[in-house]
Amino acid sequence: MSRKHNFNAGPSTLPLAALEKAAANLVDHEGLGLSVLEMSHRSKDFEAILAHAKETLAGLLSLPADYDVLFLQGGASQQFAMVPMNLGSGGAYVTTGAWSQKALAEAKVVGEPVEIWTDKADNFRKVPAESEALAVPAGAPFLHYTTNNTIFGTQFHYVPKASVPLVADMSSDFLSRPIDVRPFGLIYAGAQKNAGPSGVTIVVGRKSILESFAGPKWVPTILRYETHAKADSLYNTPPTFGIYLCSLVFDWIRAQGGWRRWPVAPRPRPRASTT
Ligand SMILES: Cc1ncc(COP(=O)(O)O)c(C=O)c1O
């Protein structure tokens, strides 16, 4: 078969090795006599797939022990709403393109965010210079920015400094380069560009943010990070096959050399799900 070139931002090219392994296992997963598509998400077999996906990604990111990974649904667009619902309604936003504008618009549905920097007047031709001090209001619950502006093609080549939790939409450059997660409170990305198929949303964040919900009571259970962190991404039926495919992409990245740039304390073993 001749494979087509695909330069779409997403859903985009997946490593052939990952696709071929998924295809080989589609009907009979590793000799278990059933497909991941048919497997209970509460079974030991799927728990092993989920744990492998999580641990491999944690390894690629050199994830410190006080950070966790969630596999969610709803795309980055759902994160536009979940971030202000969970972290607070008065977030500071840097808008450098269409997606950061959408994030800001959604935050306005939830509360009263502040747009602290925009290049809209110049049709989003640049991002703030590293030397530029961003005027984050005192007491802002977070600073949100988009690391790569998929449509306009502008990308941050540095991590902004913030005295409040830094939140990044990394949808279009997640895993495309080494990421030191330590300056970030929370990172989110739809998997479909670099990390797997559409239908999986990856959230990486500090446990102190993910595990204790401090938002308003009206936020539905399913839209609270705490719900998913406490259930180890198994609160409800997750996109099982998508997570499996992500794990194959993570394996492939690791096989290319992976990234181990930051010496961090070893992570504890994943806890076994009890539900
Ligand atoms: C930077 C960025 N953020 C958010 C989105 C929206 O992602 P989703 O379709 O997963 O909601 C995209 C999609 O292209 C994107 O490129």
C-alpha cells in the first residue's frame, strides 16, 4: 500500500508501526480472544492498557510525582470550559489566534476572564516577546495561553513566567518537542494531532489542581477534574480503543529515543482501580 502524505493539523498522520500493531490486535488483542473495542473498561486487561498508556506518557514527560495524567473526552474545546469551571472564573488570557480566542470566549460563558494580551489588531502575526512582562492581575486564578496557534502558525518558543498557575493549550504541539511540565499547573491537548486518534483528550496537571475541586457547586460532576483524577480516568466509560492507540504512539516515541531530560524523583506505581 502506498501511504498518502497528510499534512493536516489533525486528525493527522499516526506512526505506521502504531497503526499496524493496532490492526494486528484489532480482532484478537494479544491472544485474549477479544478486541479492545469489546473489552470492559473495568477489566484487568484494559486497566493494564490504561496503566501502560499513563506510565509511558509519564516517562516521556519525565513527569514529577506531584503531577498526574488524565485521559478525557470532549476535545480541547471542552477544556476551554473545564479550566475556568475548575480553576476559577477570572483567569488571565493571552490571545494569539483563533483557538485562544475560543478559549477566552468560553471562559466568558463561565465567568469574567481578563484578556491581558492580544495581537488581534495585527491579525495574530506574533506572540508576546519573552522580555515582555505580562500584566496578570493579582488574584487571577490562572494564566492561559496556546503554545502553538494551529491556524496562524505562530508558536511560543519559551514558557511565559507566571506567579499564578500556568495553563497551556498544547493541542497542536504536544509531544512534538520535549516539554518540561514543571512550570505548568495544567496542560491539555486533543490527542488527534500528535498523540493518537480523535476522541481522546489528554490533561496533564499538578495533583493539587486536579485532585481537589474548588469551583462552584453548579459545575456538573463529569466536568470536575477531581472526578476523573480520583477515578483514574475511569469515572465513566473512557475512549478505550483511542487510549490503546495513544499508548502505541507513546511506545513509538519512546522507541525513537523518548525524552529524559529532567532528573525527577521516581513516580509511585499506579494505584489499582477498585471499581
Ligand atoms: C490549538 C488548538 N486548540 C483547540 C483545538 C480544538 O480541539 P478539539 O477539536 O479537540 O476540541 C484545536 C483544533 O484544531 C487546536 O488546534
